[in-house]
Amino acid sequence: MIPLSFAQRRLWFLWQLDGPTDAFTIPLALRLTGELDRDALAAALRDVLGRHEVLRTVFPAQGGEPYQRVLPVDETGFELEVAEAAVLGEQVARASAYAFDLAGEIPMRAWLFAVNRREHVLVLVLHHIAADGWSMGPLLRDLSTAYAARLAGGAPGWEPLPVQYADYTLWQRELLGAEDDPESTLTEQVAFWRRTLDGAPEELDLPGDRPRPAQPGSQGHTAELELGAGTHRRLLELARDHGATLSMVVHSALAVLLSRSGAGADLPIGTLVAGRTDEGLDDLVGCFVNNLVIRADLSGDPAFTDVLGRVRETALDAYEHQDVPFEKLVEELAPARSLSRHPLFQVMAAVESADLMSTGRDGGSALELPGLRVELISGDRQAGDLDLDLVVRETLDADGRPAGLQGALLGSADLFDAGTVERIAAQLAHVLETVAADPAVTVRSLRVLGQDELRRILRDWNDTAVPGPGGLVPDLFAGQVVRSPDAVALAGSGVELSY
């Protein structure tokens, strides 16, 4: 039997615990404009299934232990589901929130909604157990190749993949070595993380709207943030001047914002690494991504550049020790476990380069289908397992120059109202703009409120004036005498006086 990778094991156990949920569903919606050959598209999708074994794998269990079972394409039951676009928005949303049965069905579904003869929407949905963000690149490239071949009446002539995901799961265990070997990669890296995370807070005190429930849900609210080309360029210059990356700058800004919001000066925040440490994995679809914990130190009153320097050093050390899977790290460090929160960190920040996933430099999809214009349909993420999950994506202009940053902040609906998530996103955008203009600003002097929010608090919310009648008090009293001369004006010690 083929074992699961460590990342897959965690996802499988969460599926066992919670049942089918869309918390780990990866949707991709694409608008196709032009003459579409539906049969060629359906055949191309089946070609992709044949190329990537992980997409036609089910995850049953024997004796309580899960394993991978790779199905032949003909036994997957996969079909491109075609329907008329009656209520397109609702149909896309419903497809994008599909919840998989990991034991009984393969982790990929596809729908094609026909708007009219020349316009269709393709929705591809994968479970995270079989894919990650990086996987969208090879998936769409292979789909492009297969569609072009099928349109021409042939089969795709791609080179065979050097390895499959199942090979990686076996190689992962060989790389890490034995737990009882003091010189193994696993032993050495676990020791590093034990030292690094010693004394870190188990839960961040975030500015939520309500207490954390004992049993969390997976639904959330998404708020967007957008920064212009000038801010994008200055943030890249800031990173370059300090030997850092844009990801480290965003990570530092988020830490500053949360610290100023009451989360303290020691902030463990998660980030992502591709986990594809061998070039043979670059063209595979699969769940390789790994979580790292970057502990931000904001003690004292450091300048933002000092915070960035601290985050940089911590991140570089973490990258050197990224081989131990997060799931294995949690098992080894055994933090105080609670179903109500994510272990080791509850906040995540990730930055995606412009060409990493499914879009190209011009903002269009990397999927190229002959005779069709392909556009990515963006959609809000509405499910997750973190308190706050930030994704920031770079955009470039036609010449490859910085064109701005587009971000999405997903906040847990268990803790935050939609308006609160929008406010945090706006504050983060303001912090990034501030440090881009003045990198030496200190944490305590950095204003986290933008002008609009500051005006709303100081002027709009503080405007307590209430309109009242004009005139002097004696005149008002005389008017009351005329209106109600016999009404009681004063009462005390058994005596009453009328107006």
C-alpha cells in the first residue's frame, strides 16, 4: 500500500473528523470566449487525469490507516458536467464549494456552464489533498497542450513525467530519516524548531468581535486590498535595500498591525513554501506546499526596518529547516491541542509572484486554448481553518514592471464580522503605504488608521450634538407656564407647586 504524505495525512484526518467540507477545496473558474469544442475539452481533461496519478487517487483506510489507491482513468467516473448557465453566479459558487468524499471519489471535478454559443465558464475544483497553488501552473499547461492536440484529432505528445506524487511520498520518508537517528534530517530539524518556538504564545489575542467557540466552523469573510504601482515599487526597493523579500515586508507589516491591535510583541505567523526542493517535482500536480512559522519579535519600540531585519533572519533560518512537514512538526512538538484553534499559528501571510499560478503578466489566464480567449474569474474565498489568512499577489505590466499588489484577507466568521475583516484589510493597506513612504517609522508612532477611518472615529462617531429648541431658559419656562399652568413643576416633603 502507498502511504500518504505527511500533509495528506493531516488533511485526511481532518476530513475524518469534520466530514466532507469545502474548507480545503481549491476552485478555479475560467471564462472561455470563442468557438469551444466541448468534446476536445472533455478529452483533454481526461488526458490530464491520465498524466497526473494524484488526480485519480482515492484515499480509503485499512485498519484505520489511510493509503493511496490510484485508479485507471476509465474507473474514475470522471465526466465534464455540462449545463446551461441559468443563474451563472450561483452555479459557479455552488460548484466552487464542492465537498469531496476522499475515500470514494477522485479529488477533481469539472463543470462547464454554457452562457451562449460563444461563451462558456469552466469550473475546475480540486481537493487540497491532491494539489496546491503551485499545481495550477502545470495543470493548466498540460490542459492547454492536451486541448490543442485533441482539437487537431490526436493525443498529447508530452514527455512522460519523471516521477509521480506517490514516488514523492516514499522519497519524503527517506529524506527525513528515522526518528531515533540522532543525525537524521528529521531529528536535526525538529530540534531547531523546538528551540525556535520555545515560549511562543499558543494563541494570538486578535481584535475579534466575539469569543472563540469550542468547535470552530470553516466559513469566513473576505476583504480585498489593493496597492498601486508606486507603493508596489517602493516596497520592492525596501526589500532589496535590506536583503529581504516582498514576502518578508508583508509579513512584517502584518505583524506590526496585529501588535498595534493588541496581539502583543511576540507573534508567530505562518507562511508557505512551495516544498518542491527537487526540480523533478516542478511539473507535478500535488500537495507539496509546507507551512513554516515565522516568529516576529516587536519588543521595544523598533523602527520598521528593524522589524524587517528580525523577520528576515528568522525567515532565512526557517527556510534552511523547511524539510520537516508541518504536520510532523506538530506531532513532535506536541503543543497544547485544542479543536478551537490551528496549532502553532492562527494567522497566515503569503505573497504570490505574478506568474506563479494561473495568471500571466497581462492579467489573463496562463491557459491557452486555440480559438478561445481565456479569462480568470476571481472569487472570494469563503472557507478556511485560520483566524486570518492573507494572500497578496503581485501584478506586472506588459513590460514586466511592478503594476500593483492585489490582496485578499480571509477572516474566520467565528471571530469576526465582515466589517471587521474589511477594516483590518484597510488598515494593513495603510500600514504598507506608510512603511513604503517612511521605512524608518517606529512601531509605536506608526498610525494604523487611515484618514477615512480616523475621520469616521473622531468626527462622525464623536458627533453627539442633538438639535434642541432655541431660546433662553426663562423664555422656555414661561412657555411651559402657558402650555400647562396646572402641571406639577416641583414636588418635595409632601408639597407640590404648579407652573
